[in-house]
Amino acid sequence: MIIDSRRSQNRESGQSGIVCHCHLKFVSGNKVGIAYPRITETMQRFCCLTIYLSFALAVYLLFPCMPAQAASAPAKIFFAYGTLSARLVPFWIAEEQGFFKKYGAPAELVFVRGASTLMAALASGDVPIGVTGGTPALGGAAAGADVAIVANVANRVNVEVMARPGTKSVNELRGKRFGLQSFGGTTWLYTMLALDQLGLDPARDNIRLLVVGDQNTLNRALETGTIDGLVLSTSVFSRALKEKGFPTLSELKLAIAGMTIVVRKTLIQQQPAVVENLLKAQIEGLAFTLSPRNKATVLDTIKRRIKVSNLDLVEQDFKEVAQEFERKPYPSLDGLNNIQRLMKGQNSKLAQLKVEDVIDDRFVRKLDESGFIEQMYASYGLK
């Protein structure tokens, strides 16, 4: 309550007097003003005090437990993500379908451009939880960020190894050039894992890795002969090359920790129930996403979020990423070890990191052993 007492002039009669303006300021920001013209200052103070006490009594009688409830209610939690991809749709669904609220986890998804920026926000405490790739998650932990990996929504990725027309087998890739977006980035990681799975080693087999540019630029480089090979994880780009006669030499499933949920350890220590409820919402978001009866809603969500107008491309993209989702999103030790094995040559701190110390699977394990996960998928008609 704000009390504003001042002497004012009656505009019609020219007489002056004390005017009491008693403003009751509520949470919404609205104000209620009451004026008492030309009364004594003592009476003015008395009337405002009476209103104040009446209001305070009413609040106490109507909401006697309000302070305790407000203190126990968790504050809004900013849940960050750093890329626009159909792989994020379970999280978008959880927000738009109200699953975070359903489980009492007041989360708001926020887009933070780039994985490095997201990990910096986690390290500084600007956000307490985020979803990113396994590479930046491990890199952040190795750099000293006080974080834990509590879940991996995707523990594998489907890729295609494509080459110039006339290339018949993977053995012909020795001595060739592969295109990348950057060293240490996602395309580099996928390329290294794919070559490893095919029995090829860049150093031994004289395979040159060239930084070319983004995905569109990489496609053009293969078309013009600037590079000889390319590893693709999205059919939107591989389909365009296939239509021009470029062969797919191999289709692979790579064990890698993608879609990693990273949480500040302070949130785990102080509010473990909130972390558990956030994972409940994500799991229901995934169950909703995978249920055929929700296909139209899921595709529309992806289309709006990544701003792609071609529904056929959206549907094809979703069909592929849906195969990567883990129904029981345990942190992937194998996937994270793969990342460490390939990255430690470029990051000495990562080489010293013990991956097991970064993983905290207690929340997924509890939800699994309690039957929550199986029951959730069953409720959406999924076996």
C-alpha cells in the first residue's frame, strides 16, 4: 500500500483541502485509488490506516498459508537448447502439451545459439539445465563446469557415407578427401566414427579432411569435385545428391551420445525432485511424439519450430530421427567414451576426464525400476 497525502485545489470551487490517495498495489500491478476531499489531516491518516488494516486482515483470513506455499513452490527453471532440429521435438511437445506443468516442474525452454554458448551459460549458472550434444557436454565438464549428464535421449545416429560418381566401394576412399564443417565439430565426429567403423584410418590411409563450410557448401563441394567423400546424417541433403547420381557406399549406425541432458550439480543437490519431474515430462513428451495417433501434431510442431514449409521434408526428417530416440534415456557410457576417444587428441583436459564421474543415472534408473517409463509408453499405445 502506498499512501500519498497532499493538499490539493478543488478545481470547481477553488477551495483547497487535504486529499487522501490510498493506493493498493497488487502483484498484477493494478492500483485502486480512493479520495476523501477536504477532511482533517488526522481523519485522513485514520481512514488510510483503517483501509490498510482491513486489507491486511482480509489477506490473512483468505490466504493464511500463502507465504508458506510461495516459499515451497519452485521458481521457474530455464531449460536451454542450442540447435534447431527435429531431434528436439520431444522437448517442444513437453512444453506445448503442458507436461512440465503436469509434473510440477515449471520449466521454460529457451534457445541459446550454439553448444558452446549453452555450456557457458550452464557453467556460469545462468541456466541450470540444458540439452546439447555429448561432445560439448564432456568438453564443458573437462573445463571445470560443475555439471552432470543425467540422460541421453539419443545414443546413436544414422549416417550415410557418400562419394563421387564411379566410386564402387569404401576401399576406394583411401587417399581421398572428405569434407567437414569444422575440426572437432559434429561432422568431424561423425566422419571419424564412420571411417573407424569402416576400418579406415585417416593417418594410415592418407585420407585428407578438409574444412569446407556448412552442409549446403559441402554438397556443392562433392558435386564440383573439391572433395571425394562426405558423411551425412540428414536425408534432406543425401536425397538431393542421390538424385544427381552420387552413390551411398554405406549406411551406418554410430554409437554416440547425442541429445544429452546436462544439469548443474547444485540443482541435483538442492532440488532432486525437480530434476526427476523434468525427466518425467521429457519421457512423456517422447511417448507422445512416438505415438502414431499424434503424428499430425508432432509434424506441425517440427514445422513451426524449425521454420520449414515443406511438410514432406519434415516428415522424412522425423522418420529418421525417430529411430534414434531412446525410450529409456540412460546416459550412454559407450557413446561418451567414443567421443572422449576421438576428442582427447585435441583436448588434453578431456583426456584426463573420467567419464563415469560425469554420469548420474539415478533419476532414469528410478523411473525405469518403478515402472513409470513402461507405463507411460503403454498409455500412449506403444509396446
